[in-house]
Amino acid sequence: MRILALADEESKALWDYFDQSRLEGIDLIISCGDLNPHYLSFLATFTKAPVIYVHGNHDARYDEDGPDGCECIDDRIFVYRGVRFLGLGGSMRYKPGKYQYTEKEMRKRVRRVWKQLLYHKGFDVLVTHAPALHVNDGDDPPHRGFECFCTLMKKYKPQVFIHGHVHATYGGRYKREDMFENVRVINAYERYVFEIPDAEVQERLISYERFRRWRWEHFRK
């Protein structure tokens, strides 16, 4: 599965100087927040790949003018080809405003999805706007990461954690890729293409379909 991850700054290569060939072979587009909703709508128009997103701390405008043809995965698990994506947008609260949360508030959001985590037997990819605490986050309150993201990764051991919020201009705090425990951490700033090997996708799809059949048979009795 070839995934195009986006966050924080619209890519000129995908908008101002758009070339549709840049979307060839892309199976899924993920926005990690703080992007112009018309940018996401534009991309959705030129691809058959699903476009999913979480909110960034500057995305209150989505409430009035959200991205067309795109699907918000905040506070839920989205399954595509057997791969389970858990979305938790927003940043650490640093002033009054929407899509900002204290650590306690974010923990409460995580608790609200426990039924989905149980139903889907965990998740494979964590999609957020903010980073995890002490994993390439910032020292300043707006860019500090959430500890509960670390807890999620330790408990469910996803394959990938994708976030935004930390820009390339932030110096040493910015890393395109890193590792936390055995989880691949990706900063989606502007645009980045990565892959989940087809063999792993197929394995997860088969496993998920088996689980769905078992669940159907179990709860039908």
C-alpha cells in the first residue's frame, strides 16, 4: 500500500504546479491537519484513492467549509484493505480554541474509542496532528506531545505513527522518520510518501476478514 501523507503546509508540487502523475500509484492520502480544506478537496477530485484526515489546531474553519470528498477519521478507526487507522487530531491546549486539548482531555478521547479498539482488535496506524511526548516534539506548550500517544503505541504496537505539527523549520526537533519502541514514526510535514509492504497488507486483510467472519458467527448465536 502506497500512502501519501500531508500536513501543515500545502505542497506547491501538488497544488500550484499540479501534475496528476504525482498521484499515480497512490492508494491512500492521509492529512494530519492544518491544511486548506480546498487543497484536500482538490486532491480528492484527481484521485480514486480515499482521502482521510484528522483536524489540526488551526482547522476550526472545517466546521463551516470542510473538504469535499474526504473523510474525517477523528475519534474512530477507519479500515482500508484490512489496515486499521486510528485518528486523533488536535494539539496540546495553549490558548482558547477548538481542536486543542489538555493531556487529560486527550486521554478522555482515547477512552471513548475503547469499544472500537476492542471491536477491531487494536489498530495498525496511528494518525494524529500532534506528536507524542518526547518523540521529536517541542519544548514550548503549543508543540509539546501527548503522553497518551506513547501509551497507545506501547499497548497496541501499531506498525506506523503519522503526525504533523512540527515543521521542517523547527530545527533539531524535526525528523522525517524515527522509531519509538518498534513503531515507525513519520512526520507528514508538507508531503511524504511511504509504503506498507503489499505482503503485510494482504496478511492484515486476510486476518481482518477471518476476524470479521468469526465475530459474525459468534454474535449471531
